[in-house]
Amino acid sequence: MPKNKKQFSLSRQKLALLVLEWSVGFRPAGSVWVLLLALRGFSLVEIGFAEAVFHAVSFCCELPSGLLADVLGRKWTLTASHVMFVLSTLLMVVSQGMAGVCLSLAISALGYNLESGTREAITYESMLQVGQAADYLKFSSLQNGVYRFSGGGAMLLAGAAVLLGWRRAYLLDTGIALIGLAAALTVTEPERDAPGTTLQSFPAALAETVRGAWALLRSDRAAVRIMVLNALVGACATLTGFYLQEKVEAAVTVPALLGPALFALGLGGGLAGFLTGRLDRLSYSKTAALTGGGVLLCALAARGTRLPVLMASGLLAGLLDDSLELVSDKRLNDRFPSAQRATLISVSSMIFSVFMIPLSPFFGWWFS
């Protein structure tokens, strides 16, 4: 942890955080995992079950990972998450059936658990340390844009991923995950109100973090409402995007156009930064109603077979979901204390998993 603010470079920290966003987003195999599993012969119901396993693990590990980030530090928790991403891609390379796929997704879920809350917390605390917390929404929108556009770039390589074969494609993802791991090691732990934790003080620090987080959840009903609404809309939009991959692949008549079509499909979320400023000026109830209603219409329209309708549904669902996510993230961070920030953001992600567990197989059936 830096001893004074002069040792801390926000610009260097931002660069490392943006590289992390790129490394998580630019996964040619991971971005079309539904399509790759379908091409391996797995049914949409089986794929929905595998996704449910992912979120079952995520549900169990989300809160402990947030506690670790708050108690032990954000940098090393973030580093551990990228170790999990490397292991997950390697496990997918050697998988032979559904058991191997589920194990890989379980490790991947743990990686996202360790990153979830940690990335937001270290970003907010870094900006808070130099008095730039007011610019958090602007930078988090940039992070989201980098993540979404790099994900779109990965989608553009969907055809190449199919031609490479799923094993080689996942080896490529492994290399990219290693770049993310290197970037995580360059991140600086920002100064926090929480004292340093030793092995002896860990139980007491853990208990204090749990008490502080629980106290806020009991007293701040507005924060809980933001978490629930954001998670529900996010689950519906995420699953719509997942299953649209297979529908778009079936609707594209020229194989060479599959990559560009999937690339365009992922651009909606990258444009969310243009909408968040306007939505942030509305009450949260109005913002959630507008974005949630739009995502529901997109999920209904995405059952069709016409490519323009499928593309429009995916683009709009991503735009509305990410816009609500960014507004929710800003408002929650403004309410959360530093010592429990990662834990409370992890609670928000855990609520997302609660919705994803039953909705994953349901959406698999819905789009079958």
C-alpha cells in the first residue's frame, strides 16, 4: 500500500485497469462459448444447465470473494481472479464432456467472483484518493466501453474461432488471460480507511466487515432496491444476448458474415456511455422502468428468425442493460463505505446470480 499520495499515479492505475478490461472482454472463444458448445453437439438445454452451474458457483463464492477483497486487499484479490481465468481456459481445452465444461465454467465463475466488486472498489478508491471521485461515472463508462468494444472485437473473430477449432480458440484465450494477469500485477493498492490485516487479526477484521455490510443492507432499503432491480434487468439482458448467438448464426446465410454480425451484436453495451448521463438525471425508479421494459421487449422480439429484428434486439438490450448497470454502480458506490465496498458490490452480484440460476434453463427453453 502506498505511504503517501505522491507515490500513487492515477494515470498509470487507469491504464492498468483499462488493460484488465480489454483482457477480460477480448476472449474470442469465451465470447461465443454458447456457439462453440452448440457446435460440439451440446443442446441448448445442456448449455443452459452449464450456465446454471456457473451461477450456482457464483452465488456461493460471491460474498466470500468480496470479503477477501475488503479484508486482505484489492490488488491480490484481482490478481487471483486472473489466475482463475487462466486455469478456466486451460480446463476447457482439455475437457471431454459436460463434466469438464462445467468444471471450467465453475473456475471461471470463481474468477469473476474475485473480480466482481474488487475492480469497482479499486477503481473508485483510486479516484477517491486523489479527489476525483466525481469523475467515477465518466471513467467507469470508459471501462465499460473498452470491455464491450473488445468483446465486440472478439465476436468479429467468431468465424476464425470456429475455423481454429474450440481447443485452439481456448488456447488463444489463455494467452490473453495471461496478459490480464500481468496487468493485475502492476496495479497499486490504493489507500483505504481499513487498517492492514495480519493472519492474527483476520477473523476480527472479517467479522467487522460482515457487521458493517449487514448494517448497511438492513438500514438502506434504497440500496437494496437498486441491487435487485439492476440484477433482474441484467439477468434478462445477459441471457437474451447469450442465446441470440445461436439464433444469429442460424439466420446468417453467408458464413463469412457471422463474425461481423456478432461484432455488431455486441456494440450496444459499448454505447451505453452516451446514455448514462441522461438516465442519471432521472429518478432510479424511472430509469429502471425504462431500461427494464425495453429489455423485456427485446427478449420477446428475439424469439423471431429475421436477422434485422434479432440484431436490433441484441443491440438495444445491451445498450439498456449497460446503461442501467453504470447508473446503478455509481449510485451504489456513493452510498457504500470504503471498508465494505467490495463486499457490498459482491452482494449485488450475488443477487444477479440468484436470478440467473432459474432463468438460465428457462431462457434455454424459451429460445429452443
